[in-house]
Amino acid sequence: MSDLSDSILTESGMPLERSTGRVLLIACGALAREILDLKKANRWDHLDLTCLPAKLHLYPDQITREVRTAVDRHRDSYAQIFVVYADCGTGGLLQAACDEMGVDMIAGPHCYSFFEGNSVFAERAADEFTAFYLTDFLVRQFDAFVIRPMGLDRHPELRDMYFGNYEKLVYQAQTDDPALTAKARECAERLGLDFERRFTGYGDLRSALERL
């Protein structure tokens, strides 16, 4: 995925000046496709989108700083800013920063939770300590975000050390795409895990954006 961190995706091409009703979404790049699909399907033309690089998921200690920078950069151009990150490994620091800056963010510990629905995910959490989750984005980018960062392309013998305590791979499907399902199943086989597909759709992401 390209780095969208310096661009705003708008519907109208209008100048970025403060106007009543326009909302900027500062989002993880891993959510760009889903957000754009929701915008288009629901004609949410008042929502603009800027994305931080999806690779920040590999460095969660950097997320809060990058979100702060993005809010400061765009604050004067929008009536409202909404952060489309969950906690995402920041240990509550992102929520504290958003509270300090006076901006809202999507609820949940991570995108796996809000895609499934935070309440449903919380109910299942106690029984799924041994589940490894993938979304549509992570299935598409499996090598880039799982295999290579963990060194499994160079040292496949590390697979059991990383995944030996997992039992199944849960594919949370945002779209009904047989090709992605087949690829997700291959991902499970590569990791030596059982496979389960759940069609979650957009979960709480949809309802969070609807409220804007």
C-alpha cells in the first residue's frame, strides 16, 4: 500500500479550509480500503481521509507521536477530527493523547476487536487465547506483515517457536471474496494452524463512522 500520510482523499477537491460539518479521518493505512468502501457506499462525502503508514503496526510505540503530528497538521482545516486507530498496542497512550487534544478515536483494543464487534470479541476473548487473527488487509499483505518481519522467509524453522502455542488462524473477512478466503487458508497451512473464517463485515467501524 502506498504511503498516504501527506495526502488528503476528498470527494470534491475543495480547498482544505475550516468549514462546518467536514470531518477528517486520521486512520491506519491498513484500514484505507475499508474506509473508502464505506464512504462510497454510504455517500459520506463530508468525510475526508488521511492515512498513516500501515507499517506502524510493527512499531506501536511510534503511533501516538505520528497521530499527534497529523492532528496538529490538519486541526485548523476541519470542524472535527476522528482517529481511526484503536489502542493498537500503545498501552493507553493514544487514548490519553486524543483526550488531551480533544479528538475522538474508535473504541477497542485493536482492529480485530472492532471488526468483530467489541462486545462480541470481548465475550470470546477468554476462549481464544490460542487464535491468530487476520483481516482482509493482512491476508493480502501476509508476507510483508507476518512472514518477512518475523524472519520466516529466511528461517522457516522459527515457525514453531513463534506459533507453537497457537491452535487456529481466524480470518475475519470484511468482504465475501473466495480468492481471499483461499489465500487465508494457505496462510493457516503455512503456519501449521487450523483455519476458521468469520464474515465480520465492517463491524464497529461502520457504526463509528455512521455517528460522524
